Amino acid sequence: MVSQRVQFTEWSDAHIAGQPARGTVVSAEGRAIKRDGLPLAYSTVIESSDHPQLDFRFPGAHEDDPWTYTPWLRIDRQDFDRCPICLSAGELTKEHVPPARLGGSVLTLTCKRCNNVYGGFEDGLLARVEHRATMHIQSAALPGGEARVKNVIVRQAENSAYMMSTWNGWWPPHIGEVIEGLGQFRYRFEHPCDCVVYVAIVKSAYLAACVALGRIPEPETEPVATAVREQLLRWRDSDDPHLKTATHFNDLHVRYNAPIREDSTVTLCEATHLATGMKREVLRMGSQLVIDWPIDAAQIAMTPDGSVRVVVNVDDKS
């Protein structure tokens, strides 16, 4: 089950230098509240009795990107008469690519089963992108000696001060007493497994590639796309606690923490590494996701009306 696909940090002893202080938010910048009511602050200025103002930053939000991107094609919605993943022609449902909280919009349709199963993977992707984790705490002061708190967010300011909060701002009373009382406690963090994040991004990228092509790839002409689709089906149907990938997936470069951009469209781009000049064909999806073009090698062709379309050259990639 997807709920088993988690990984843990090592247990650590708490070392709190000085009394923790409750802070007041002076200002915040970031993602607006989405339809599920969850905003996300990329920069939060906190004021407390110990510090006039501290700016706690979302990890990676304001870093310089080592890549530059030349957009080739913006990918807009197209629906097919069957699910692009399992090829089922049954009940089809709207599919956001990437997830709506990452700036995605409805890009195509998938069957109800694929939509539901991959929705579980996307929950893990969202937790990773939003840097949320479940915090496990051990302390003699806790009932039963151990407790856990879901959706804990940790941010750091330039002076190494840490801000720790929960998604909705509420801490269980006994947890707050342990942390603020400077008692002895140990902690570790539980994150969704890397494999869950990888699967969710590959699924979105495959759907985006199908829409860019304007059709569902055929096994006879697009062997790479077919291998990706078959792998997606194996992941969907697997009960293994850790999902494995085929060897030819090892070179599929995936990023879920690229520097945040305002443009949240799905775009096929040429990425150029600033230091080495290396070039890759990539999909930029939403605010932070970047992945190599996941199917047979893409080429851009001009149409008579001056627009562009994607074609594939099977000889360029195997």
C-alpha cells in the first residue's frame, strides 16, 4: 500500500540553545490559498520577544537555477477517447498536470482507477515539495513515551534560528509542553519515499508528453513511450513497499525542488546548463517540477500556419 512507502531520518537528540520563543508573522510571500484551502509561504518574516525580525525561507525558493530554459511549446489541454496510461475506454475523469497545488490545471482525462491510485502518489509529492513531514518525538514527559505530529514544517533563517510549525498552526498541547519546557527528547522525521515522488512526476510528464504529441504513443513506433506506459502500469498495480524502476529509467533526470517560478504552465523546453553548456529536452510543469522529456526524442516542427508541433524521432533514443 502507498501508506507503507515512507522513509525516516535517524533519531536525534534535541539540542535547543535557549528558550524557544513564540513568534508573530509580520509578513509572508508565497503561494495563494488554493481550492483546498492550503497556502504556502516561501518567505515568512517572524517577530518575537528575542528577535526583532527574522526571515525564514522556503528551502531552494530563491536560489539561482544552474539551468536556463528556452521554451519551445506550451502544452494545453487535449482529451483522448481512452486513458493514456492503461488504455481503458471506461469512465474518464479530469487529470491535473501537475497537481493543482503546484500550479497545475486540467490537461487531459484518465480513467477513474489511474486517477485515484496516482492521487495517492501525488500526496507524497506534495509533502516533499512543500517540505512537510511527520515528526516523531520520544520523551519521558509524553503519555506512553512517544508521540507524532503530522504536517510539521521546519524553516531556517540566516542566523541559524529555526522556525517549526504545523500546517494549520496547531500543536498538540503535550508536544508543545515538551519542546518549550526544554525537556530531554529525541526526534526523527518521516517523509514519503523517494520512489513515490519519482512515480508521481513521471506520470504527470508522460501525460504531458501525450498531449504535446496530440495522441497516445503506439508500441510499434514509440518504443520508449511504450516502456514508460508499461512501467506506470506496474507501479500502479504494485504492492511492494519500495517501487523499483527499469534500468533505462536511470538517466531520466527529475527535479521537484527547482527554484520557484511564477509561470505555472506546462512547457516543453530546451534546458542549458550554465557551467557546462550541456543541453537537455525537458518538461517544466507548474511552479517547481522539471523532468527530462520522458518518451521518444522530441523534435519541433513548424506547421504551414507558423505554429509548432512536436514530432518524435525513434532513432535518437532507445
